[in-house]
Amino acid sequence: MTGKIQTSNVTNKNDPRSLNSRVFIGNLNTAIVKKTDIEVIFAKYGRIVGCSVHKGFAFVQYISERNARAAVAGENARIIAGQPLVHVVRVFLPFG
């Protein structure tokens, strides 16, 4: 899997608007799936401004909360590289 989209690796800004437009992707086979693959899959929901991939999970940072909500609704339980993405969730602001 390859793609041509290039985004920042920054997905850890503490700005409340950024937190509400961030998506966590769990159960990800990162031995096979790369950053460009995630970008291509999730770009259909809106402009991605950041994408970071870690061992077994990734974060996608969208320009808006609406894009993040659409990605969660559209990609949760999708099977990629033989594994279901069962933990595609929006990152919420902590209470307090």
C-alpha cells in the first residue's frame, strides 16, 4: 500500500480545537501498514494536517471536528492488513 499524500507528523497539540479533530486508530498492523497508507485511507473524510504512526496504533489530525467524526463513523471496524480497526475513536478533551 502506498500513497502520495504528505502530512506533518505532529498530532499532539494541546489546543482544544486540535484535540476535538484528532482520531485514534488502534489494533493497527504497523509492520505492514505505513503512514502513507493511513493518510490515503483517511483523506476521504477531509484535510489531514498531521498523521503519526506508532507500534500498533496511529493518530490522524484533521482540520475540523466534523472530519474527525466522519472518519470515526466510516472506518471503525474496517479490516486493514487482516486486522479490524476496532478502536477508531475521536480524542476528547479531558474533564477538569
